[in-house]
Amino acid sequence: MNNIETECDEYFDKFDKMMATLKQDNPYCTIVTGDFNAHHRAWQNDHPDLKSPTDKFGLQMQNIFAEYNLEQIVKQPTHVVNISNTLIDLVATDQPSLVMHNEMLPSPDPLCHHLVNFVKMNLKCTVPDPRTGYVFHYARADEVSLQRSLYQYDWPAMMFKHPDDQVALFDECIMNAAKNFIPGGEKTFHPKDPPWLTVACKNLYNKYRRKFKAFTRRGSPQREKPHIDSLKQEFSDVVQKEKEMYMKDLGAQVSNPRTGQKRYFTALKKLMNNKVSTLIPPILLEGRFITDIKEKCEAFNQYFKKQCTLVDTTSTLPLFARTTANERKFH
């Protein structure tokens, strides 16, 4: 038995023990997923692009699935290299009725040959609905015109109204003036989307996804693959560019001394990816923000070491001379 088979036997033995331990906790739903690099005809569901024969590793994995009542739900190719289409990225669960949707999406990484295994399940854990709000661009506000319009309003006349009417009128006047002199518009916020995922990114990905699905329906012809790869690369470049712009904007907010306290710490938490650590401000060294504690300590050590270094010059100290006739001694 070679080393690979020995390692696989050890893996399946540990995997079986893990599933047995997990079963003792009586979980509501068990989901097993990953790149198993195993093949079994039972997973292929007579898919025209899947013709891999059952191997030893796939047989062992299927036996474990059957023992713990797990159903493998992926029925499409997950690894595409040139003309080779294989199913090796598996998702198995003991609650297949909870699966609402399962499909393979094109990977946004141009160097990755694995597709994105998208599984949607109903676990009664609702995601907040998208919300729409009005967003002001304060940096482009016409402050002079805004102040002039507010000064020209007859505010004393509002004092004779009921307090509730005063509040409503005050709110209406302020918002009306703000919308006239501060650029802005309605914007929809999706809780699941990262902040750098702009409309341009979504449109480009939808185009890439439509082309990819048509590409797979036609049997993944080799002549169309360069066009699909170019769309993948284009989408990856746009997302990377938008993410860099977002991070630079957060860095600018943190480094700006005029940034308010609340806005500063909000930007700092986003910049540090909400990690549990002390909110010690980063330092800007040679055009690069340093947030790692160890790197900051090393940068400060080098700085103070440089300050304490003697400067070798041709200057000499003047000769000592008394400025008074009497010499006072201190004990």
C-alpha cells in the first residue's frame, strides 16, 4: 500500500470518528462540504459532462455518507480544466429538504479552476431586507447658498404654531433646503453585499454569469473559453480596484485630523476588519498604513534609535570659561 492510500485510510478513519462524535450531539442539521477529490457515479446523476468512473476514495466516502444518512446534493461539474469536467467539490447533508437552491456559479478568481458551489438553505435565520435611504454628498454641498436660504426663512413666524407643528415644519424646511443645495439621491443597501461591491461590479458579474451559463449549456466548447476567461479577469480587476478605493477612503478618514471621533472609530473598525484588538490608531510610514502591533513597535524602535544616534560633525565645544568672579560650590 503506497503512502497516498495510507493517508487516505487514516483520513477516512478520522472522518468516520468525527461523524460519530457529531451524531452524539444530535444536531438539527449536518452539512459536510469541501474538495474531497473523490469520484462516484451515484453523484453524477447521468449528467452529460460527468463520466468519471467510481474510484476507491469515492466508494469510501459514499459509504460514510450512507452510514450517517447524508445525501450528496451537487450534480454538476465543479472543477473545469480545459476539456476536463469533474465533480469533486461535494455538499452532503442529512436534511436535503431544507435545500432551496443549488447551482454552480463561475469563480471570480481568474486563477481558480473550481466553480463556486452556491447552496441556499432555509434554516429560519432570516437576513435583513434591503433598505432604501437618501444619501447626501456633503463634500459637494453649496454651503453659502444653503446658509443664505436658511437665513431668509421667516423663523419667528413659526413660533406661533403648536410645538408638534413647529417640529414638523422645521424638519421639512431643513430637508428641503438640504436637498436643493447638497447633491444626493436614493440608494438601496443590501446587508449581504460588501461595501465595495458597486453597481458596476454587479452588472459586470451578471453579464459574466449569463455568458457562463450559456457556455456550460452548450457543452463548454473550447473556442469560447478565452472569452469566458476574459470576462472573469475583467470582473476580478474591477472588484479589486473598487476594494482598493474603498480601503484608501477609510485610510484617508483615519489619517485626517478633522475627522470626528465617531466617524474615526467607525472607519478604524472597518479598516481593521472588525478584529478583536485594541483600537490603537495606525501610523503612516512611507505612504503605508501600519496597523499590526508588532510592526508599529518595530517602526517606533527604529525611529527612536535614529533620534539617539550621535551625529558626527566637525563642530567642537567652546572652551570653558567662568562668567563670574566667584565660584559657588554645591554639596
